[in-house]
Amino acid sequence: MNKERVILAGMGTALFLLMSSAFALGPHEVLLLANGNSEESVKIATHYAKLRNIPSANIIMLDLPEDLGQKGVAIKPDEFEKHIWTPANEMAAERGISDHILAWVYSPPFPTRITGEEVTSIQGITFLRNRSEAGLNVKRALYRSSLFAGPDNPKNPGHFAQSFDVHAEWLGSEMPLPSMMLGQLGMRGNSVEEILASLERGLKSDASRPIGSVYYVISSDIRSKCRAWQFKMARHELGQLGINAIITNTVPAKQADIMGIMMGAADVVPRQYGSYLPGCISENLTSAAASFHTANQTKISEWIKAGATATAGAVTEPYSLWQKFPNARIFAFQAQGCTIIESFYQSLRCPLQLLIIGDPLAAPWKEPFSLRLKGLPVEVIAGKVQLNAMVLAKDDVLVARFVFMVDGQIVQDCVMDGCELDTTALANGKHRLRVVGYATGLVRTQSFTEQPFVVKNVPPLGEE
């Protein structure tokens, strides 16, 4: 059993134990977008924000016209820019949170397809930061994501797992914008209750280190054959990580330990395969899994209904190009501590026509640690207050960076140090303080703690 050690950042006075959670990608680094004209969208977003402690400043209610807010509708690029891209970015900038947003999360219903020279998903155009990509590069999967960790071929093992903040440091202004949708509503989609249940499973999976199996299902179908070269390499990597992976030509039959499944077939029956462990990614390569406007082929919503935590499918004909679908290593990225959204995007070479749904922040193999805060009294405060972070961590966790935030805005980003909060720069009244601690490593586990406080500064003489 690992002995805990205490790391102090600065000096302080009163000590308060606060709520703390750990993530690779953190809740303060996502922008949660809701369709403000849909009660369902607002309900799902509100529930998810509460589950994941997403700061209120990070929740954007968009005023989507009724014809654009329909479930699964296709829209033009200029409509995406006018009604989604521009207002979301403007509101994030006004709230002072743009500097630390690493991913977007859509609360359905939102349009799923973007028309143009070649159809992309809403996540594809978001990933490109509202830029266009040559239609031929999209159609033939010639576009290569800067987040893709490989492999490209059987002789290349690929790169190490990394969290989005590491990518952002290296890529700077060239960092793409990954996104996911919390579910798909409406015809051939899921109910609100089914989506909320999948999000609850995601939360339950955090740090659970599930004991189960990953199933790679092979067949003579081109949908399976195009990725078959990846399976043995992925199985070996998972074995080194202590995870059982099975390559089989039969689908799981009522298995109770499904922690991941990857296959390729036009029609599948997810509910018959068995029980999906919390945090499970289930993915089936086929042409129309996320084309909800057509009735043919099994839709990704069936995986969510059956119990998966996340899944993905193409919104238009992908031509069985493996580059457009998750690589078999997706489960290895999970096992190294990445969130589901980080695992997906590191496994995607060309993510422009894919719709990914489920809980983006679920992290079954994250390394948990706890934070405490010193210096913020429970009572009303005024003037300058010295804040200091304290970390309780396992011996193999080194926490070397702290971010202090007030009402969703970063007030100080420091290394092993405290923060002097000048409350005279804040309005009198209620506020929320969040302190985030980052552990070192390519997959940077982070933990945060949060506490409300009230500011009451006496105004200078003559002022009210």
C-alpha cells in the first residue's frame, strides 16, 4: 500500500478540506454548448455540468433557430459559423475563459452534418476551427490530424499517450479543437433518459480500473478487414498494460465483462452481446452508423442504449477507409489515463466525418489524488487574502503546477506556490474559487477543489 505524502505550496492559516476530483482533461477546460431553444438540450447540459463540476462560466446557451436545432439536420458552413461558432467564441471571450478551453462538448440536439464540397460532421468542422479542408482530402482521408498517435502501418508502433494540454503546449495556435456530443436525440437516436444514464456510467467509471476484456471481432467483411492489421499490435500493448484483449471471429455472447469492443458489420445487435462495464467504448465500423436521416444499418445510439459509455460512427459514406475510424489503440490510450475524448482523438487519423457521442470526461484509469486549500476563511472576506494549495498524493505522483481560478477565470498559474487574491478587483457578493493541481507526465492527471466565498469590501469614502 502506497504511503501518502503531503506537498505544501506556500504558507497559510486555516485549513479546509474541500471536494476534489481528478482528470486528465479537466472540467474547466471544456466549453459546454447547449441549444437554448431546446428543453431537452438544457436538461442534459445542466445534468452533465452538475455531474462533472463544469464551471457555470463554461456553459454556453446558444440561440439556435428552430429549423437548425432539429435533431440530426444538416446545415451549411455559413450557418454553423453564424449560429454556433461565432457566438460560442464571442461568449467565451467575454467571460475570460478562452485561454484555457481545450475541447467543446455539445448537448443535443444539434445539427450533426455540415454540407459543402464534401460532407463533414459538426465535430469535423469544429476540429478544424471553422476552417475548410479540400474535399478530396476529406473524401480520401488524406487529411492527417496533428493529434493522431498512430500507427500508420503494421511496422510502426505509434506514439505515447498524451493529454490535450501537452498537445496544446506543443502545437500552440495550430492546436485543433476536439469535440464530442453527449448523445443523439430523436428518430433513431436515444431518449433523454438513456443519454443521462450513459453519462452516469461515465462518472461511475472514473478511476475504477475495470477488470474485463477488450474484444476485437474479425470477419471477412471489408468493414472488419480494413482494420484487422491493427489488432495484434493493440492486443500486445494492452497485455503489457495488464488488460485482457481477445481477437475473435465471433461476437461476445452475453459476456459480463465487456470493457471495450471493436468490430465492423452493417448490422449488429449490441444488447445481445452482454454487459458493458462503466467507461466502455464500443465501436462498429460501417457506413451509416451516424446517418440518422437514413434507416439502413445499425445506429450508434444502439450501443448507448445497450450500456456503452461512448461510441462513434460516420455521418456520411466513409468508403471503409480505416483512417476515418478509431485505431485499435484507443483502449490503450484509455488504459494510460486519458479521458474518453482524448483517447478517441489520438486514435483518429482523419476525424472529419465522425460523430462521437457519450461522456468525454470519463477516465477509468486516471490516477487520483486529492487537493486541500489553505487561506480562504468560510466567513466574508475583504482586501487581500493569501491562498495556498496542499496536495495529498501517492508516492509516484508529483504535482508541480497549480492554477487558481475565480468564477471560471484564471487569476494565477503557478509552480509550487500560493496565490494572493486581491478581492478589491472583484464585485461584492458571492464567488467561487477553484484550485487545479497538475501532476507531471505526458498524460497529466489533474485534480481540483472548489469553495464558495463572499466578498464584502468597504467602498472608499464618498462612494457607494
